Amino acid sequence: MIKHLLAIVCSLPLSAATYGGSYAGTLTSRPAVNYGFDFYYPAALSKPLSALHPGAKVKLQARFIWAGTMNEPVGTEQHAVVAFTQKGDPTYWRNASNELLWTHGAGAFVGEKGLSLELWFRNDRNQPGLHDDPPDAHSWDQFHNRCAYRVTVGATNNLCLSSSYDPNGYLTPTSFTLRKGIKYWVRVTLERHAANPAWAMLSADLVEETDTSATIVQSGAVNFLVDSIFPYANQAMEASVLRTPGPVGEDVTHFVAFDGGF
């Protein structure tokens, strides 16, 4: 299945356009707004929140390519994200299409540390509304003993994952160097638990594609409370891609996003 899918994707032009069940475009290294973050919402790939019913799975994947000299290491900290998200702050950053950046969601990203899992949220701690509360998230990578890194706190040394498959959460180790010109697939699955539907699992794979093969180099999963990560019953789970800032003058990152294929 994945070889067949890769053959189809490699024939698509990398320009901002919709191709049925896929969307292709570019993420700039350092746009003039949003402190250098760039993000897009391939709307055709979004899912209603009702799609994540007990026992159901929803899927999203994106292929990212850092432009530049083939195989040259990406030397600065940065990453590219694929996720399902929701928006809760009408005053937050807006992209070139005047779309708000998300405040909540579940997804994964590829960066210089390999695969990372991430859950976005905000706690309404002050007056009603999220506009006066800081953005927050938990992320997991193969460092910090695979324990959660919280944006507003730092390394936490808790909410730690196993290094091998575990239904309670895991993230496999790998030796990884993020390189330009290489095709990296980030595949995300959300599955709501049938026996305990208050909870769902975020699963993700990082696939590295060459001219001759496609290899899963890392996999992971983490459980989350659905109402904490997708709190807005009247909002869809929006398909989302994002790139964090690179150095000034660095090239764009190309992407193609799909809502299945694995």
C-alpha cells in the first residue's frame, strides 16, 4: 500500500492546489508575521468531531521535504507538523490567508530529534476566554527519557513513555539526522477507545523515503482526554500543517498532505 501511495504522490506537482484527497503546498522558513511560524489548513482533509466516535479511527499524513542541497543536514532547531486541531482564541496569530493558529489538537512532527508527539491545549486561568492565557502543549521525543516536555514549564520528568510498544504510551528510539532533499512522511492516527470513550490514542509514524524504499524509522503513541484536546463540540478537527522558524534565508519546506493511505 505505501509503495503504491508513494508512487502516486511523487507524480504530484508541489504547488498550492487541491487534488481530491490530497493537498500540496509550501511552508516558508520565516514569514514576516507570527514570529516566523507558517501554517495552513487543508480544509478538504478535516474531519467532524463526530468522526472520532468510540472505536473509530481518523487518519492524516503529510510528506515534508526541506529544500536545499541533497542530504545536507538541517543544522538549526526546527520541525514540521501534521495534526488535527481546533481554534479557541480569536486574537491569536493569523497566517497569510487570515486563518487563526490553533489552540488545541493532537498531532506529530519531524525535526532534528526525529519523531515527536504533541498535544496542544490552553487552561483558562484568568478572566473567561483564552486570549489572556499562554499557549501550552505537551510534547514527547526520544530525549528527556521520553518524558513530556511542557511548553510553559520545560522538561517535566513525568508523563513518560516506554521505548517499545506499550498500550499506555511509547516512542521508539532511532539514530536520526534531519536532511535536506529527503522525503519524510509523518503519519497520524487518532483512535477513540471503545471501552473508555473519554480517552483516545494518538499514534504516529515517521517514514523516511528514498528512491528505492520507504522505511518506518520511528513509531509512538500517547493517550489523551478527548474533551481536553478537542473541547469545542461545534468545531471540526481541522487538518493542519505547520513549520517552525528556520534561519534567515533558509529555503521553504514542501509538503503533500493526505487523509489516509496507510
